[in-house]
Amino acid sequence: MTKVSIIMGSKSDMPVAEKAMAILKKFGIPFDIAVASAHRTPHRVEELVMGSDSDVFIAIAGLSAALPGVVASFTVKPVIGVPVSGAVNMDALLSVVQMPPGIPVAAVGLDRGDNAAVLAAEIIAVTDASVAAKLKDYRKEQADKVIADSEKVVADAGCRGVHRGYDRGAQAEDHREGHHSLLRRGG
């Protein structure tokens, strides 16, 4: 079963889609991909969405970026819009985030196919413990990379670091426990 459908408004959006595909592959989430234009092939968009068994849609589009909203109009499942950078960045961004009431589209930053895939994984993780575990590992990898980068910068600069003795494991555990306590309190 396909969990995520990636729909691009144009073949030129492929570099953004590749970021999403890399993350989905890392998490072992099945996906499909297609090109369908909200303006030039609206019936194809409708057929792709209505015929899909996906749990989440990622719609990637630039310029007027109508595709995410059109996808959302054909489903009650989550749609994540990825505006593509170009000559008129604000138009693409606003087209994704300024949806009318009742037809929301989640939005990530310009060209952030990777964040769209992470958000799709988070949505799927609500009911899939294996994806949730992979997300936790991914977050730890991200934190470890930041700390390693900091340690390299400090070593290259030949000075003392601000957070010497930082315990990655303890900090990550403290953060998770703080997050869980907020959830228990409803915060």
C-alpha cells in the first residue's frame, strides 16, 4: 500500500521531489510520484487523488502554486504543499499557505521537499510505531550532527566551546521527557 503520493506540477520540480523521496526511502515509507498540472491537466490531478489509497499527499509546485490546494479539494486526507522557488517566490509561498476555510494545506518552506517528507512521516507515525521509532532516530542523528559541527568549529577556532561537557544522550532524553510532560499536561 502506498502511504504517500508525491505530485509535482512540472518535471522541473524533480530536484525538490528527490529530497522528499530520499527521506521517505530512509524511513521505509512506500510512495508513488507523478506529474500533473493544476492548470493544464486538472482532470489528471483529480484522477490521481481520487484513485489513490495514500494516507498523505505531498504537492510540489512553483509560480502560482495552485496544485496543493487543488489536491486538497479532492481529498480529506492531509496535503502538504511545497512551494518551489523561482522568479516570484512570494506568490508560490502565499498560494500554499493562504487557503480558504475548510480546505487546509500544510505548508513547508520553499524547496523543502525533505521537510514535507518528515511531516508526512510524522503524520503516519501517529498510527505506525516503526515510523515513529525511525523519526526518533532521525532526530537524534540531526542533533548529533549539530553537536559534531560545533565541536569541529571549536577545534578549528582553537578556543573553548560554550557547552563543554555537553552530554548528547542526556540532553536528548531531557528534551523528550519535557515534551512528554507537556503533552500529559495538554501544553
